[in-house]
Amino acid sequence: MLRAAALTLREHPAVNGVVSDQAVELWADVNLGVAVNTPVGVVVPVLAQADTFDLGELEQRVAVLADGARAGKLPASAYQRGTFTVSTLGATGIDWFTPVLNPPQIAILGVGRVAERPVVIAGEVVARPMMTLTLVFDHRALDGHPAGLFLSALAQRLAAGDF
């Protein structure tokens, strides 16, 4: 999910940035915030330039960040300069949820669980693994149409396995 989101953010730069009282800043770097559940609550360490890592390297770096966050051993700098956050409750069995925006970021993606669901393919009802994605965004920086284009592109990327 993180790799697909990072690549899609590169193609949809209007979703990748931060909002201040003075301006909207779109960033060239895709710095993914990864919501991590810890004993003291959810924290969001940032994986800088996430779009530059292949899937294996991204997985390793996220594991190090998550372990450090759970142990309370990350420096304050590990939580700064995020441009977009991914949060999931899928492991808890939740199908969908509305994540809370992580200011000053423009948007956050909520990822529900993957579950077999009936879908129609070529006129036939078949079971396929499906998940719900929820995008919450700051309307001061982004309107529904470009947000929808991003979410649609992400869904297409995931369906095609293009990550």
C-alpha cells in the first residue's frame, strides 16, 4: 500500500504537501507518514522520499520506523516533514473508517481490511479480495475532483499490481 501510495502521489502532486495559514506548499519529495499504534497511542513517523525505494527496501525501512516508534526510541526529527499519511485499521477487522487529518498535511489515506466480497466480472458474480480506501483532505488545499483522481489512480495501480 505504501509503495503504491508513494508512486501515485508522485503522479498527483496536488495531494502531496502541507497547508499553513499563509499558503499551500506542494512538495517534490514524497514523505510518507506511517500511522503506528504504540502503548501510548498512535504516532506518525515519516519515511522521507518514500517514492525512491523499491518494495523490499520500503518494507525494511517501515519496519525499522515502526519498531523504533513502538519502543519510543525515535528522535523528534523522525516525526517531521511528512507530506501525506497512510493509516490502517485492517488488522483489527475494520472494513472502513474515517482517518483524522494529520496537520499540516493536505491528506491522509485510511485503509480498511482486505476481505472476500462479491463483485461482478463479465456478468458473473464472483468472490474477490477487496478493501475500502478513504481519503480525507483539507479543502483549503484540495478540491474533490483532484482528490478523486488521486484515489482512482491509486485503486487502479493496486488492482493492476503496479507497485
